Amino acid sequence: MSGRVSFIGAGPGAADLITVRGAQRIADADIVVWAASLVEADCITEHASADAEIVDSSRLTHEDVVEIYRRAAAEDLMVARVHSGDPSLWGAVQEQFDRAVELGLDAEIVPGVPAFCAAAAVAGRELTVPEIAQSVVLTRLEGGKTPMPDGERIREFARHGTTMAIFLSAARTGQLVTELLAGGYQRDTPVIVAYKTTWPDELTLHTTLDELAELVKEHKLWRHTLFLVGPGLRAGGTRSHLYHAGHFHTYRKADPAARKELRAARQAGTG
């Protein structure tokens, strides 16, 4: 035995939105490492063992955390490394995962509910709407602490005109709006502003691109805020063909009359 590190997505905030597997890994852990600035405290207190060593990673460097992994390998300990949302998005998990493996630890990643999915759920919106938006772009505004690769610019992504989930950009909302408009979004494009979604002090606001910067300034939303942007976020939507009586698939035959109606609507460009 050489110990284990479980990189766990805590979800958007609420303790009951962590996965069953994630909660069990925290309960089994000898050491729980979590970022108090990003993960709601209940996610730890409701699941961790009373005997577990709880370490706040907010003030730790990568090297400090690796030392915990090194001790886990030497003493055959179970470590739960808890990240906000899902570890695959802006979690700096890969560098930790690789070091854990190098140290001989059994390493795993336990996925979590991404914040952008929780924001859409709280707002009562679907991000992919038939005939309007069938793709979702996950990104952030360039110019932050971590350089953006060439070709990954808000303005270029905006040219697709689909739904965008934009993280880590609230402190520069004015610049963000300028880039989105330059990319082709209209000023009346719907925007959902999601602050600390599912936390006790969550805030969800509906606005338009034209009014976004002023709204963010008014509520002083500099951190813990993401934006959902795109025409698909307008109330309502078009009828999905998946459950239309005229649509068939492996488990259901199409109704002939409904099938004829659906084909006519497609040819006319109304369905």
C-alpha cells in the first residue's frame, strides 16, 4: 500500500451537490486539503471524519501541497484534495496528479458539478436550445494572471453566436462587454450573472449585454462570479424534435401523420 490522493470536485457550493463518491472519499480521508476561499465550508464539515486532519490550501504553494502527498506516500494515508466545481476546469489538478503518481500514490479524479451547469439550473435555463444554440463555449477573458493561448480570444469565440459560459472575468466586465460586442453579439443579448451559485449568499441576476457592466458595478461582483451569455438564454425556446411524435429512434416508431407534419415544417424552415 502506498496511500491515495483523490482529487474531488466539490460542485458549485452546496454540500448536497457533491457526488456520492466525492462525499465518501472525504469521509474516508485521513487528510482533507481544501481551499476555504473557493469551497463552501459545509462541503467539508458535513462529510469529513472527526479524526481527519483538515488543511486549508488557500495560503499554500504547490510545493507545500506536494509535501502532504509525500507524507501520505510514506505513511500510507488517504488524502482528499477538494476543488471547487469540477477539477477539469481551471483546477491546476494536472500538475498535482502527475506529482502524486511520481510519488507512488494511487491517484484518482472524482468529477463534480460544474458551476456553469448549476448557474443554468438555478436560472431555469437550458444552454442548448434547438435552432438557436447547440454548442457551449467555456472560456475567460484574456489578460489575466495566466496567459491565453493564441487563437483563444473572447472576440473570436463570440463570432460563433452560441452560448458562452465566461469565468474569471467579472473584475474587467467593461472590457468583456467590448470584446463580446466586437465579436458580433447584439446589445440586447441576454446575460445571466451568477454569483456564488448554491452558496447561502448566492445571487442570480438577469440582464442584457448592454447593461451588464453597470449591473456588476452596482452589486460589486468582482469575485466568485460567472456569466452565461447568448441568445439561447431568452425565456422559452423551440420544440425539440427528440420527443416529437414524428421522430423515430431505436426504441420508438414515428407516427406517420406526425412524421409527415414534421417533414413539412423542416422544408418550410419552421421546425
